[in-house]
Amino acid sequence: MGYVFGGAVPRRAPLMTIAIVALNVVVYIVTSSTTYFTSTSVSYIYKLGYIPALLLSNEGVIRMFTSMFIHADLLHIVFNMYFLYVFGKGVEDLVGSRRFLLLYIVSGVGAALFHTASISISGLEALDIPAVGASGAISGVLGAYLMFFPGTSLVACFPLLFLPACFTVRASIYLVFWFAMQVLYGYMRIGGVAFFAHAGGFITGIAMAWVLGRSKVIELKTFREGFFFFRYIVFRVYREGLGFFTKAILILLIVATAATMLYYSISTDTNLVVVYSGSVKINGYSDAVLLKMVADRGYSYSGFEYVYTDIVLLRLSKIGFLINPELSGRSLDYLQNPLSGDVEIRTEAFGRYISESVPVVLYAKAMYDERGVAILAEGRMYTQVVQVSLEGRAIKVSKVPSVFDFSIVLNGPHTGESVTVASIPAVLISLVATYVVARKDGELSVS
């Protein structure tokens, strides 16, 4: 959406906005230090990002809050913090620092709920994909700004043939257009970005503007305190409120979003996907791991920061130790009589696929749940690691004998039930936001 300048001018320093920006920057520095601050470490994304499948667990609730302060890369945090400051300073000035912080946090939670409720639109397979960033919370700030300052002028700049094209636009037009793009992109399933989280944060911000801001707006409109607020009156060009067509478009988008999420959440079989979350420790190194089981499609696992995590899990999987429906509800001990066999390893190197058979000897014990998943396991693996190198034009394959001590802890199962549960508050928030837009826009507007 380019760059935006101008907007409501605060009467005092936006201390809470600055504090939130500073906290996000500090967290980014800590979580990206291993990549020279270019991107956040994968382990932090899997440990602290919001995972929709975990919504109904304590871990999922905690991740709702931690994910608001984790950003994928440098551009992600730069743009987020820029928009937070541009729109946040005016909103904070109006509602106060404490209420602004509450708006920010609640909008982030609302964004997570909308994101979860929208998962079935793109497919339940995305239940285990972690979402990170303050975009949802910042979108809530944008939604509140729309209700408080719809008539302020913004200078929007967009890149055009490597040159900036700038023009002045009313805040309500810019923000409703932005919101429409989030909803449209969400329906188009453009990958990599949680657009419905942005839309959900925006809708939550509209609802929270009425909950947190109406008393402050009434107070300011009644007393008109001081010269610094007088500027809102002197430079007001547009009438208060959103205008008929703006309100109609906004209401249509909110209702369509809520109705679609409700329909998909009711019509989707929530048991098609099951997710386990947990940790793996290999030779003393810890790694976060997610295991996903999809009906009729087998299972997959992800979340590897440590290079040997995939090597160990792949061999445990192929030898029938990690998941085995025949072992449901049982505990097995291979410490005295090891589980052994040869497994086929297929890897891609130098543009070719290479298949090699490697031996696996496993001294381990495990406890399996009703689905045959090894939720608790530990042991030692003797195997070979396939290494591929290029010597001239020839590909050389070598097998290095390796020993891995490992332990696994998995929590679950978590099903798609979280989608249905999240749709209920998402629809309620949408109804409140629709009411605010339809009946309270003039009451909340100060410019």
C-alpha cells in the first residue's frame, strides 16, 4: 500500500506507541541475531509464532500474544513499525496510552481468531503453519483510526516506474480501500500472508473504537480543550462520519467476511487434519517440531532449526517407530532388543535425485497415543548420513556412520475444531463492528 504521511497530529508525545515500536525492535534484534538481523531464526518462528491448530490449548493462547512481537524479516518489521507510528500516534492521543495498549492487544487477539476461522477457506492443511507479526494488531489501530479520524488528509505515495507517485487522499477512502484489498487477497488465497488476520484486526479495531473511545470522544467534543485540539476543528473540511457509500462498502465487506467464515467453519470436517506440537532433542540440541496428519494423505513434520532433526525424524518415520497405528495405546521398549532395518533415503543434489539405502539400528523406548503417535520417546540411533559432493562432472556419494541420542515430546492431538470455535467470536466481533459503522460513525468521529 505504499507510504503514507500526514494524518491526525497528536497533542503530546505518543509514549505507548513508541514503547511498542521499541519492544518490537528489541525482540527482532534478539530473534534475528544469528542471521545478521536479516530475518528471524526459524526456531523462534516455530516456538513463538501463532499456530491455529493450537488455539484451544494453553500453548496456543500464549502464542497469540508472543506472535504479535515476532517478525519474519527486516522489511516486515520496518513496514509494520512505520504504519504503527503513523496511525498509532493520533489514536493514542485520543484514547490515552493504557486504552491504546488494550486496543493493540485485543486487536492482535481478534486477528488471530479471524485467521483461525478463515483457515478452512484455503484448506485445513494450513492449520500447522505459524503466523508471526504485529500486522493484525496494527490493523486494529487502522480500524480505530478510520472511526476517529475519517476526514483527515493523508499523503499516499506509491512506486511508479522507480519514481514515487504521491497524492492527497481522505483517510476513510485510503483505509477502506486497504481493507478491501485484504479481504480480496484473502479470497484469492495469495500465499505467504495471513490477509484475513489483517482484515480481522481491522474489524476488531472498529469494534474496540466504540468500546474504548466513545467516552473520550464525547469528552473532547463537549469541552474542546485547548488550542491543540482546536486544530481538529479549524482544519476540518469534511463532515463528521464516513459517508453513505463508504459505510455501505465497509458493511458489505465485514458481513461478507463473517458470513464466509461461518459457512466454511460449519461445512468443513474438522477431523480431516490433526496436529501435534512439541520438541526434539538430538545430541543435546533442542528443536521445535510440528507433526501433521492428514486423512488419506499420510503425515508430515516441520520446524527444523538443527540440521540433524530431519535426518533423525525421517529414519524414525521410515522404520515405523514415529507413527504406527498398530501400536496405538501401547508402550514399547527396544533398549534390549533393537529395532533394525534398511530405509531408502531420497535426496536432491546438483539438479538430480539420488536414492540410497542406509541401515538403521534403534535402541529406544516409546509411548504411543490412540492414533499410534509416539508422544514420548527416547533412545539412540546408529545409522549412516548420506553426503553428496561434486567432483568435476561426477557426483560422489558417501555414507558417514553416525550415532544420534534423541528424545521426543509431542503434545496433542489438536484438530480443526479450533476453526469452528474461532468463528463464533469472529462473527460476534463482526456484528459489533457492523453496528458501529452503521450507527456510531458520526458519534466517534472527531475529524
